[in-house]
Amino acid sequence: MSATPAFDEMRNADGSVREPYLVLDAWLKEQPPQALGLMAADAEAIFRRLGITFAVYGSNEGTEKLIPFDLIPRIISAMEWRKLSKGIEQRVRALNAFLHDVYHRQEILKAGRVPEKLILQNSAFCPEMMGLDPAKGIYSHIIGVDIVRVGPDDFYVLEDNLRTPSGVSYMLEDREAMLQLAPELFQRLKVAPVENYPENLRRTLESVAPNSARSTPTIAVLTPGIYNSAYFEHSFLADQMGAQLCEGQDLFVDGGKVFKRTTLGPEQVDVIYRRIEDDFIDPLTFRPDSMLGVPGLFDAYRAGNVTLVNAPGTGIADDKAVYTYVPEIIEFYLGEKALLPNVPTYNCTDPEQRAYVLEHIGELVVKEVHGSGGYGMLVGPASTKAQREDFTRKIIARPDNYIVQPTLALSTCPTYVNAGIAPRHVDLRPYVLVGDQVRITPGGLTRVALTEGSLVVNSSQGGGTKDTWVLEE
Amino acid sequence: MKISIRHQLSFAVGHGNAHAVQHILLTPLDGPTQKVLRWSIELDGMDRAARIFDAFGNSAQLVSQIRPQGDLVVTVEGIVETVDRHGVVGRLPRDPMPALFRRTTPLTQSDLAIHEPLRDGARKGGNRIELLHRLMGRIGEAYGIGADDEEAHEPAAQTQAQSQSSGGEQSQEQDAGVKPEADATTVTHAFIGACRALEIPARFITGYLAESEDGPAAFHAWAEAYDDGLGWIGFDSMLGICPTDRHVRVASGLDALSCTPVRTVPDLGTPQAHGLSVEAVAQ
């Protein structure tokens, strides 16, 4: 769809194979004609057994679907990963510093480096968080940073996810499946492990327990329940960490502390990894009609008797309009230039930029400021005239509600499709844990747009996943 | 002035609730305009309550009961010594950044007709205190609060005392041509909305109003607006004055919702105000 040919991560323009893919290429050539087809069938059986499903909102084809898995791994060299992980660590440190500042002294606003209105009038800003000091000063402990690649050395951060990023269970299950499908490949290549993610998650959560907690803090995963699209992941992570999976009704607040109902009586909970959105976590402080949360939870958090992971109000740091200021945020708090650049972004409230956007809408990507999951989005080159006219009207009516970016030629990776192996566009979501230290799982979740030419990788829009291999030196 | 306060609220809990929790915002703090000599809040579960400072610097309690039955009664008693500083509160140690109080909320939308004529004055950076007094005057006119209308507003202030847990959900309905109904919450929201539209930080204040020859005791509401020089200054649009030593300041927030004196889950509705007495005591 894009005018410039996309960078292919396996093959150079002359058809030669890039160094990190040499072993995989040789292995693929060794496979008998039917082998990949059989492996794909095996993979499907493995995933059915693992039970990984996701729900597509608004879908008529039943609520649960198997997320498509592509059996050809994506490979990242050790050197490429070093560069990426440094940039990611810099970003999450700066964003946590930003969160502490906007909920305390607001120096960055006073300095005029980020517009005050953009933060204080933003619906993602949580006034109730003002002055609260979370354990170890960390607000966002579990972060997914969406990265796209457009060239051998050109990586861009597409967005930061500091609220409740999902998908890490796919990363783990994709690896599990690959280990079963192609064990010999792991003998030929030194692939950095991802299997310790649940253990690292547990360590991270334990490290941010309140000071009053016992030496082994009690951890609960708080889920909205079985109808949530990521319920599988909630139960999977709780199980892997050896933590309790709870719904709001399983917990209660008494005497300013949070307890879980158990058959042996109430057990105090120290850390809650909550997968419920801010508005719904506590009807006493936030939405009074919420049936999902725990009444009094936020005050118990404020009293320092429990840690919420992630903290409420972290959405102000991954708001799409705030995103354009992240390089500024990194400089302000760390005094360093951003190691990973942002995708250039047009601000539609600026008349000149808006005029450019409206004239070139067919070439651009338009995103709703508060949209996610690929909903409320226009990919210019793949759009119809009616869709472009619709978005033109929307941008004129509410320019502040949209950000616009060039259509990036996302890199491609070899992907197993009906016709054999063909390049498909991919992105990457590495998962970052921030606690007593920053722990970045090597690789992350690669999402692949399975339709030829498509740039939309979201699972809700027909995307699949791949195992992501970071090579060790 | 020494002011003695006794305030009792009760909620019908009913049966069948495994738990009830409350967020209580009924504790005044010491400041330039007042010193709390004695204060107590009685309520089932208070002995185990978590005591916290909320986002706006208020002293709050998180109280809970297991299998509550019958009525939940909150009894507040205390003595506060007040000083008339013409409304100037200044800066309090736990105040969040003033800029926070430029955030508009659904309850603090401004009426263009009220704030727009003042915009030029606000922009030119003239005397902010004078501007705020003019704004209070405009609010008074808009809501029909005036010196010749003493009797009309007093019962309305009392209404506020009766419905203090409603979180500012007073009816906003207005008939064309009829001046909107004035009660302390409504006019305070209007004042705050206008301030914020003029980019002046403004916050909602709840507190007690001592009875006097000019009016009865009330659980009351007024606003504070921010001046870079003097800090926070009170404006009681309902009475058309800056708060005096009859005002005991209890809590501040973005709007009535964030200052609700007793929030409860399960929602127990509007409390029955059993009794309220706010009296000056002999020195």
C-alpha cells in the first residue's frame, strides 16, 4: 500500500539473507514440502489445548476466537536489541518521572515544556492522585511499548501503553508453541528466554509492596471477570505467578486494609495487579455505578496499606496527544536526547498542519486521541472516499480529538500463508517491568498483519502473532 | 470567635449488606483563619478507620462496617476558634498546585453571560481581587441574591445543609426568563465555573456557618479563588461577602462532588440531618 517498498527483516533488496536470519533460512530450506503445513496444523492444536482465546467486541461470530499464530519466528540480533532496550528503558524512566511530577509539583508545566491545559484538562489526568506517593515512586510498573521498524537502523515508538497493556500471555504461549514445534532450531540458535516473565512479574510486584507488608507479600490479580476480552490472560498470569485471581466481589476493605475472602477467613492483600480500568476500580472514589471494583480500595491505597499496579492516572502519560511531547519529557527529566524517536505527528489544532492533513488525508493515518485497538482509526491509503470524507468532517469538527501520522512502511517478516512464505507487515510490543529495577523481556509480542499489504496488526482487526527471538551473543 | 458545632447525620442502612464503607470529609484543619480546639467524629467503625489526606489536602477518614444494621449515625462535635481575615486563607501546607483548580468539571461549567464581560479585565492583568468581587456581584445579580432579598436566600442556604450528601446534584433546570434557583452549592459552582473560564484557579469549599442575626446556622458552601500575591481568598456568593469569622472551613475540592461530606457504598442516599447547631460561644 505504501509508495516506498517496506524494509524486509529477512532479505536484503538483492535477495540475500540478512545475518540474523541465516540459520532460519537454512532450516526453512531443509523442510520437506508439506512440513510447514503440518506444523501450522500442529500449532493450531497446541493453541486449542492451551486455551488461548480473545474476544472481539461487536463480532457476530461467537465471542471467543483463536488468535492466529504464525509459525515463522521474527528474529532480532543482539546488537539491535541492545539499542532497542536502552531506548525503552530511557522512555519508561522518563514517563514515570513525568507521572510523579504531574501529580506533585508540576515543574514541567510551570516550565512551559508541556502545555498545562493538555494535562490538567485531560480526561486521562486523575486529580485524585495528587500528592499521593506510590511505593518506590513508581506509577507504571507494567508497560508495553509499541515499536515499528522502517529500516535496518530505524525504529520508531508508535505508542506507549502505561495503563493495563495486554498480550503478554501470547508472547509466552507463542514461545511455548515454538519450543514444541521446532525444538531443533533452539539448539542451533541461542535465543534469549522469555519464560521467566511471570517470575519477574512476581518479583516486580513484591518489590513495590507497602512497607507494612510481610516479607512475602500477598498478591492478587484483579480481573473484571470472564466476559473481559483478556480474561484468559488474567487467569494465566495469576496461575503462573502463584497469585490469587480475584474479582471485585472477592475483596473487601475493612479498617483501611484490603482483604480477600478465603475459606480460612479474611487474608490481607498487599499488592493488587488490577486489570480493571481506573474508573471502575472503586465506586466510593470513582464511578459510583461500578460493580467491578472494591469500595474503599483507593483510600486504602492512599493510606499506604496496599499497592495498586499500575497506579490510577497513568493514562496521562500514554495519551496520544501527550505522546508528541515524550522526547521533550525525556530531555526534561533525564537531560538526554531520546534514543528512540517518535513517529512524526501532525497536530490538527495548528491551522497550517491541519490544512496539510486535510489535503493529504489519503496518504496519512488518523487516530482518535482516546482510541485503542485499531478502532476509530483511518489508514489513508487503504480507505474509501466515504471514509476519508467522514474523517475530514470529524477533524474539522474536533481537531483536538485526532492525531495524524504519515503512513509508515512497516517492516515485513516472512510469514506462512496459503501460498507459501510471503512477507507481511509487523510491529513489536516489548514488555517492561518497573520495580526495584527495570526488567525488559527480550523481544516481546510481534503482531503481524496477515492480509497482504495491510498495515493494521491489531488482533481485533485480523492480525496474528509471531514468536519473537532475540539472539544472544 | 469561638464556635461550637454539633452536627448529626443519619443514614438508613437497611438489611442484607455484607459491608458498608464511608469516605468522611468532616474534619476542619488549622489554618490562618481558624484553629481547631476540639473535634470528634463518632461513627461505628471509626476506631479502626484509616486516616488519610486526600488529593486536595483534606483530612479524610475511610470507615467501614461489617454486616451493618439499622441506622448509620455520624455525630460531629467540636470547637473552632476563628479569625476574620477578610477571606484571605493564603497557602495551606497540603494544598496541591493552584493550576489544578483551573480544571473544569461537569458541575462547574460557566455561563458565558456571567464571565465574558469580565474577560478583558482578567486578560489585562488588573487587580484580580477587584475582578473577583465584580464577579461575585454578577453571580448575585444572575441568581437574584441581593441586600433587599435577605429572606429569599436564607432558607436556600438551609436547604443545602439538609441535602449535603447529594454531591451537588441539585436541579439545574431553569425556566426561560426566571432567575435560576439560588442555593449555596449552585451559586458556588457558578462562581467557580466563571473563575476557571477566566483562567483563575478556584475551588469549592464546604464548611459550617454560625448562626447570627443575619441568618441561621448551616452546613454551607463557598468558593476560594487564587491570587498570585495573597494566595487563596474566600468568596461566599450566597451571602455576597468574603467569609468572616462566622465561617468554619472544613474541606476543599474541585466541586461539590469532591467535597461530599459523607460518601457511602452502598449508596445510602441523602442523609437525614438530625440536628445541626453552630453557635458562637461566650469568650
